[in-house]
Amino acid sequence: MLHLLILLLGSGTAWAGDADSDSDPDEASDADAAAAIVGMNDPPPPATARYDLGRGLQIDFDQGKHRVAITGFVQPSVQLVRTGVEEGSDAEPKTDSIWTARHAQIALNADFDDNRYSFELRTDFSLAAPLLSAGARYRPHETITISAGQLQTPTNNREMLLVEGDLALPERGAVSTVFSDTGRELGLFVDGDFALGSFLVRPRFAMTSGDGRNSFGADSRDVDLGGLKWGGRLDLLPLGDFSEGNRDSIVDVVGETKPKLVIGGAFSFNDGASGATGEGHGDFVIYNGEGDPQLPDYFQLYADALLKVRGFSLLVEFAQTSAASLQGTFSDPVGGNPLYSGQISEFLALGQGIGVQVGYFAQPGVSFDLRYSLLLPEFADNDASVVQRENVLAGGVTIYVHDPGARIQLAGTWVSRDGPDTVGGEVATVVRF
């Protein structure tokens, strides 16, 4: 019986083969077309994930139409700082050792529909309030981007436009640290990117709360202080754009074969500032004659230029700040202590700043950088002014162990002021993951 069943199955297979060989070719092509139509309704290919040291984890969906990236970096640092003594003093110079993590950042970025929509979330756990950025972006046209949330504002100097892990030296320059805080603000931003041949024009506008990243104080019941902050930036690139991978740094890590230059300017008007750099919330309060808060208006103006060619880089920055709406103001609500001329400089960073940074990036991956900064207070005779006259010289060597994954920074700083000078040395590492 078993042998008979095997014979019948074998015969059936043979008959099926004969039927296929005698079938009409048109019927076969119709079957292929039907299969193709069914294939059009197949689900999209699965998501793909890729991890690269220094570039993080990237997950692509729908063949790259949608993308999610998780990145971050840590920057442990060891510093030795020696502070001198006043001339004629019997005291000994003081030396401090500082072991710290300058930054410990994690960022989540995502873009959808070929970067038409995107969002950013960035935290820095070296800060008491870790949240740096949280915002969404919409690109209605390839030349326009509209953003909302707590993001990096364009109204500061050029170095403040960079993420902390992309700096040439371990710390920002004096122009950045004295006239800015983190550079993040809560508001609405509009960026443009237009080309006139090889000449690029990039206007940027910002309307923010004027209270920095902690716009509502300790909790949501706290109210925003002062009015809005308005500002913008205009960048001109007469020689075309920087190369891919060379746009978000001061160092010429790519080695531009032709000179690339960006000339920019930025301004902002803060209608009622309550922080020294216009990024604070309730750091101080001054009053009018009736005992009501009357916060001062704060103006910031910047000009800068960045040149890169064949590993060489040159950054020049200028800052100017001023204040207004000070008539009839008092430092106490009862009106007993009127603000005298120049006293507002104890609350706001008022004055000028000049910064010049030059560097050279040599293959296979060593960068030499030198930076000079000069700070000039608006009221030089006020010893309590936020801005003090300082000359700051900083230099360093950076070894790119794995670009962009890891680098070692060796840096030194000298600060000359009216008081004792300060000299410091630092060894820091930047590890991206």
C-alpha cells in the first residue's frame, strides 16, 4: 500500500510539471504582474541601527527618511591654579588643585520626513539644573527653519554658537564667560539660509523670555520676570560654505584647500533683565520710587569673523553691552537707597570685550591654539563691577586620539587684573560616545 501511495504522489508531481511546461506564457506573465502588485503593499524595510565612536547611536527608519540619534560626551579635567598676592603682602601665593567633570552631556536628536520636522533634547549632568536644550523645529522650505523651545540663541558671540564639546580649548574664552552663561534661552527662533551663487547669507532671529533657560524660576508657579528679549544675527560667507565636518568648530580639522570666511554680527535687547548677562531669573531686583520692581533694559552687540584655510584658523570677536531705564531706581523697595551713577554695573555685565584666537591643525591629528582676551568695564572706578579689567592669555595643545571620538587637551591660562594675577594649567579629555 505504501509503495502504491509513493507511485501516485510521484505521478502527480510529474503531471504538475507537464502542465506547467505546457502553460500559456501570457498566463505566466500575468502571474508575475500580480506578484509585483502584491509586493508594493509589503511593509517598509525594518529599521537599521549603527553605532560609531564619536557619532553615537543612529537609528534609521524607512530607508533614512526618519532618523533618531543618541550622542553625548564627558570631559573630565584636572586643574592646578596658582593665585598670586598683592604687592608688598606677606601672604604666600595660593595653589589649588581642582578635579572635576566640566561636562557630562547626553543628547537625543530626531528628524522626520527627510528633516522636515525635528526635535532636540540635551542635558548636562555636570550642572545643578541639567536640562540644556529641549525644542522642536519645522522646515517649511529648504531655506527656512522655525524652532520653538529652550535652545541655543543666535544673539551671542560666535564661540557661544558652538556646543561645549566642540571648543578648541577646555573652556570658553573670557568674552563668552563674562557676557553669557550657557547661551540657551526659551523662545521662538527663525533661521534662514540663502545663496547668491557662492555667496551665502544666513539671517537668524530670536524672540525669547529674556530669563535664560530657567525662565520660570524654581517651579511653574513662579512668573516670568521683565519683558521679552529680541535679537538676531546675520552671517555672511563670501567665499562659500565650510566643508562638511568643519562647520561646527573653530579648529580647521578638515583642512580647507581654499580660504573660507564667515563675517557675522549679533544684537539683542532685553526688556527688563534680572540676571547679569540677560540669562538669569530673579538674580537681582531694583525698584522704582513706589516700591515696584523696575528692571533695567539690557543691550548686547557682537561682531565676529572666522577664517579657515589649510589647517590654519583665526577667530576675532568683539562685544559691547549697555543698560537703560535706570532713572529714579532704588536698590531697596522703600526708596532709601537710590542707585548712584555706575552702580548698575554691580548687577549687569557692562563694558566691552575683545577676543582673538589663532590655531593650527596638523596631521595626523594635533591642534595648537592660542587665545587672547581683553575685558574693559564701562565703569572702571567701581571695584564691585561684574566686569573687571582683565587680560587673559590661554593656549593649548590638543591630541586627537580618535577623531571625533576622543581627544586629550593640555592647556594653560594666565589672567592679569588689578589684583593678584592667576596662572593655571589643565589636563582634560573629551570622550564622545
